Amino acid sequence: MFQVDPMSRTPVYEQIVEQAERFILAGIMNANDKLPSVRNLSVELAINPNTIQKSYTELDRRGVIYSVPGKGCFVSTDALEKIGGNRRMKLEELKKLLIELKMAGITYKELEECLKAAFSDSLAEEMGNWKGGDTDD
């Protein structure tokens, strides 16, 4: 399910945090679902277990997951609301970006097309593909 890009400028632990949040937003992971164990995920992704632990600690700090000693980490019941609230704070950043795009000559019509595409069913289908774990192995 999780994938990391070692060539990305985004740190690996942040990639895992972002993917977990996207999986929750897309409904791939739901409240009280168990996350892979630190050990299993570190073996699967061939990365240091401390990196996975750092990701899980950050998700816990954000209130997206909770841990049960001896059992593992689970998606919190209010994870969607927590992530949604964090995402709503990005609206101000989006507004600034939209102003920059307008100044660069991007038209309202182009932005409208982009918004329609982002909110279309095709985006949900794309996120659903993550669940299937399609690989060319």
C-alpha cells in the first residue's frame, strides 16, 4: 500500500504521513483500521524502522492515529475531521497561489476546468487504485 520515492526531495517519513492522510481521506483506511506494524512496513519498504516510527509519531501528534500498547497503531475515529481541519488551513495558501496564477495569465476558465477535474469521480477512481496495490511485478 505505502510507497516511498527515495529520490524525492520530501523526506521519507513525510511521504508516509502524507500517504496515510490521503488513504484516510479517500476511504482506503477507515476509523479503527490497523496500520501495518513498524517492523513489517520497514521490511516492506526497505527503510529504517526509526523512519516509520517517526511517521507514526507525527500522525499520532496530529491526532490522526492512536496506539494501543502491544496491539499497534490504529486510525482514530475523528481522523477525517482532523485531516480536514488541517487541510482547510491550506485555503489561505491556495488563495495566494491563485493570485500568482492569475498574474501569470491563467484564466478563470482554466482554473474552473482544473477544479472540475479535481472534484470529479476520476479522482476518486485514481485514489481507489491505491487500494488495489496494482504493481507490475
